[in-house]
Amino acid sequence: MNSFLANLCLLAEEAAPKAGDAPLGQMFIPLMLMAVVFYFLILRPQTKERKKHDELVGALKKNDRVITAGGIVGTVANVTPDSNEITIKIDDNTRIRVLKSHINVAPADPKDSKDS
């Protein structure tokens, strides 16, 4: 029984905070700093880029020149406001439906993307 009490006392002494240990609040300061850096270096720029893309896609109208994520250059033939698809005219008799999320670039000047 005495050895059990001695072991229990040793465990209690090990679990007690020592004089040199940092308070719990000071341990979370580096974690909070890492979270702030993560936000400003990764999340915030990604959110800005997503907003910019949504504005670009939202402003598309008929006869705008676009480039898809797959590199297909074409002209917008039809934009359905309720749908997430855009119809792109590639050639005189060729039209394809593309998801709005896959539109990468909308050149302002038609000379930016030359037809071959």
C-alpha cells in the first residue's frame, strides 16, 4: 500500500506545472500567428482571384471572345443566366457548351487571340 501511495505522489508531482513552464496562453500565440500568416498568404489571395473570375464570367455577353481552360478559343454564342453553362462558337458550324467555371480568359481585344 505504501508503494502505491508513493507512486501516486510521484505522478502528482510530475503532473503539477513547474516553475519554468510557459502559461497556456503563451503556447497559443505562435499558432495564432501562423493562422494569420496562412490567411494573408493563401486564403485571401485565393478569394480575391475567385471574385475576379466570377465578375469576368458574370460580365460575359454574346460575341465576347473567350479562351477555355482547355485552350479552346471561341466566341460566346449564348449565355443562359440561370445555368452554369455557356455556348461557345468555335467555327461557323461548330458550337460547344462549356461550364462557366472553365472560362479562363476573356481577351478585351479580338486581336489578342488570332484565328487560324
